Amino acid sequence: MSTRNRIPSPLEPYLRLPPEASLILLTGTLGCIPVWLTARFIASVLAPRQDVASSDEKGSATAVVLVSWMQDLAFWKKELRRMAGLDITKLVEQRRFSFLDCLSLHGISVSSALEQLEKTICDVIEQLKNSALGNVVLVLEYPDTLLATNSTTAHELSILLLRLRSRVRSTVLTCAADLPLLSATQGSPRNSHAFSPLETVTAAFLTQQASLARFVMSVRELDTGAAKDISGVLRVTRGGAAYDVDDEEQDSSSEVASEVDVREMEALYLVQRDGNVKVFERGTESGL
Amino acid sequence: MAPPNLQHRRTHNLLLISKLLNQRDASSPFTLVLDSLEQSGRPLLAEYLRRANASNVKTIFVSFETLRKPRAVDLFVSAWSQSLQAWQKEVMSLTKAHSSQREHPPFRTMRVPPDMLIVQAGKLLVFDSLNSLAATESANLPALLSSFISPTTSLLAVYHTDIHGRSSHSQENAYAPAPLTLLKYLATTIFTTHSLHHVLARKAARERSHVEPSFGLEEGIEGVLQGLGANGTNGVVLEMEHRRKSGRGVREWYSLPPSDSTSVATGKTRENVILLEDHPDYRSSDATLAEPPGGEAEAQYTFELGLTEKQRQDREGVVLPYFDAQKGGGEGGRILYDMGSEDDFDEEEDEI
């Protein structure tokens, strides 16, 4: 683990180990992908937690299952080392990390992909569960690819997600939120036309997941175009499930992990060449 | 004429919402909650469940997208993991089972008033999302939903309006109405949830004759899913449409404050829902969102320029002299003059 604190301080409250049964949605666009955010989430979950370690030895063990429909293991190995200083090979040996490459897995059998997929993911989760004592965080990167390849419907995919979510502690979901993928929603200006099936399913899936999420972190490009000292805009908003957790907190205030109330925010960020990320308010210097 | 009218509407509509939320007298057999990404319907569901618990109504939560059983719920059916027939059967058996159990009210009968007894037998069936059901069973959605409703069971269902109704492009139901249209037609009460932040921001813009801002998906910005201020913690704005048995509709805007633990602890529900017009942030028209009430303009002076509420009312109440002269028209010129005591009337002056 790195000695440097690689998690930008404004993001710290969001990146803690999420409360049980929660879903966190990260969205990106074509020009702005949330890889750095995913990497920091993984790092933060896997980092040794000082707050809990003293009280409960067993509860502190966490593991991450990363399922990607977008990148392969080599990419993530490199990115996690660069961005978060994590050594994947070591973590895999410790049985705290597991990677599933659905990009190539998916290519093998398109038709029976979904059941096969669920079984594979569940097997991996079960393997890690034994060593991590239940605290498995599932990270799904771009499962909406399944919709794009026409292998499933939005309804089936959300059911699959529910089934997977019931097996792990919490889930981090990465999705693309480009404008065309959201055009089939009620709020969009052109809602009288017939939409293509792809537009409909992606919009339905994305909006449903956002209404189930504890919070939504979305990155997008700067409205005014590319800039040298700003990579993009990060917006954190409260999802539809933010209220559920608030209710729980009132009753069980002792729960350490869930005591943070989700606050919305919007800030600019800069991913530097060495993988470090700076998050800063609009109008303030990025420190370059 | 406005104040007495508002007063009347206030008492009337507050009674109505209290009746609806407490599910008294089976006032609304099918309540539809239309929510969006900008404002989830969860706080309203929580309010319903809280009140149901307080008045011993059995709550059955049918989940299509919720993983964990909410704390306030008595019975939880995870419909997402089952086939339609399976969960339908389960819900049916639960509604039946509890109605027979409830026929012998336990102790405490002495203390509850007679109308509470009817409530005790009632059940509240909650559907957390009708979207998936509407997508798969759009043709027999009305029949399916009405099969659950009985004199003792009322239905509370959420529909996410962001998700576009038509999910299939099948030919056979090309002429059928969209599921949302059907649901709106069926419902006896429709609640549309709005974020308080957005409502206030729109009002502020309206008052300055600016273009009303749009939030979230309506912004149309690449990569934006939700607007800032969505699902706020300081309450929900409810737009209600209630259809009476006579068919007359009542529309009203309410503000539902966030549920605080103190009111739960004390048990007895004091009505906390208010009309949107009575919300302190909505009422004060000159206090905008961004600037605090004591803005820069006031800080420059050492004396008070504004009027207090009482001063303004007094000022409005003053009847100006010769007020009646403004009303009476068409009589041509008329001089109204009251003789003062120091005036001495000079008869000759008139003749000049």
C-alpha cells in the first residue's frame, strides 16, 4: 500500500466503505471516463481501516470483486498501481481481490451469456467471501455493454444486479451517461418521437439504477471545452436510496461506516500524469 | 377577499391530506406516487409507513427493486426474484391471512375510538415500483392491480416517470394506451413529488421574470443525470390530485417536512404537512435562494426600511378618505366638502 494519501480530501467521505446493501453509481461520458474514481474506490475499500480495526478484527477484512466489460486485467493492473499504488498480484494472493474479464468472456458465448455470467460472478464472490468474511464489495464496470450488444433487456439486467447485490455487502456500478443514452427519458426535449430500442433500454436501466443508488457520482467534460489544467467536472448527487440510509442512521447511530450523510457537491478535478488527482472548487486554483 | 378564501382552503385541504396519509375511511383505494430522479417518492412512502405503524395498519411491501426490507414494514415480498404467479399468490395469501387474524382485536379495545377499529382491520399494500410490471404486463395491468384492492386493503404504488413507458416496440399493443396513462386513470389519488429546492428556484426565477431553470435530465448536458438539489434533505413538495367519489377533483400543493425522530418517538401524529404556500421559504417572496434575508441592501442603513407583517396589514387596512367617490362613477363632477369648525361660511362668496 502506498505511503502517500492518494485520495483527494474532498472525496474522502464518499469513498469510505459503503453501508450494507447499498448501491453507488458512477457515471461517465465518452470524453470523460471515471477510471480514476473507480480506482480510488477500490483502493479506499481495500485500505486498512484504522477506525474499525481496534474494535472488531474480523469485520475489518474487505475484498473487492471487479467485473469489467470494458477493460482487461493488464489495464487495471497498470491503472491501480499508477493511480492508487495497489499491487494486484499481491492482493490476489491474499484473496482480497479478484478480477473478471467479461470483455473476452462475453465474446465466447453471446446467447447463454447471462446465466453463465451470473454463475461465474457468484463463484468468484463465494471464493472471496470465505476469506473476507462477508465484506465483499462488488465493482461492475460498464455492464450496460450487455444492453448495447443486445444480449439482455433492461429489466433482466436490473434483476441480475439485484441478485448479485444480495450476495455482497455493497455494489459500485459504473455506467455511461452520454446524452444519446439518456434521450429516451421523460425529461428530454424530444420525447414524442419513437426511440430506438437501444435508447429505450439504456435510459430505463440508467434511470432505475440512479433511483436505487445511495449517491450518484458523475464525471463530465467541462462545458466550455477542453482545458489544460482541468480534466472535468465531478458532481455528486443524492440518489433515491439516500433516504433509506438516513432512516437507518437515526436508529443505529453506532454504525461507523454509514454515519456520513450524503452531501451533494460539484467540483472540478484534474488527473495528473503521475496518476494523482486534484479535486478543487470552481474558481480556485488547481495548484499548478 | 383572498385571506378568508385561503383560510377555508387551508383547513379543508389539510384535513384532506391528513385523511389520505392516515388512510382513514378507505379514502383512497389506489394511491399513485409519481416520482423522478430529481425527487424520489421514498420520503412519502416512509411517511405512509410511519403513520400506518402508528395506527396499527398492517403493511405489506411488494418489492420490485428494493433489496432490503425497510424497517417500518411488517411483511416483505420480494417480487423481483419470483414469477408473476408466485408473488401474486403470496400477496393474496398475506392479505387474506391477516384479515382473518385481525377479526379478534386484542386488548386495548376500550381505549380506541370506533373509527379506529375500522382502520385496525385495514392493510396497506405498497409497490415500490410499477415500472417493471408496466413493461412486462402492460395489457393486464389494470386487472392485476385491482385484484389486490379490497374494502380493507388499499394500494400505494410508485411509478418512476423518468423511465419512458414504451419499452417494447411490439406491434400488438400499438394502439393500447401507455401504462402511465392507464395508471393515472385508475388512481384515486395521484401524488407527484418535486424537490423543494427546484420549486423554490423556479419560483424565484418566475418572480424576477427570468426563464425558469431546469434540472437534471432536462438540463440536457452531456453526462448529467441529476441536478444539484435533487432529493434534498429539507423536505418534499407534493402535488396532489385527489378524485372524490363524486368525480370532482381536488388539486393542491403541499410541503412534507423531513421526518424527524422526535415525532416518531412521541408517537401521536401531529399533522406536519403544510400547504406549499405556508412554507416559510416559499412564502417570503423577497428572500431568494442565494442571498440570506439580511442582504447587502439592508446592511448599509442603521434604520429599518422594511415593514413588519403587522405594519403592512395595518397599512392595507386603512380606508382612505373619499374612498366612496372612487367607486361611484358616472354622476359627473361632484364636490365633496366637509365643513370644518373653523370654516366660516360666506354666502356671498358662492354668488361671485
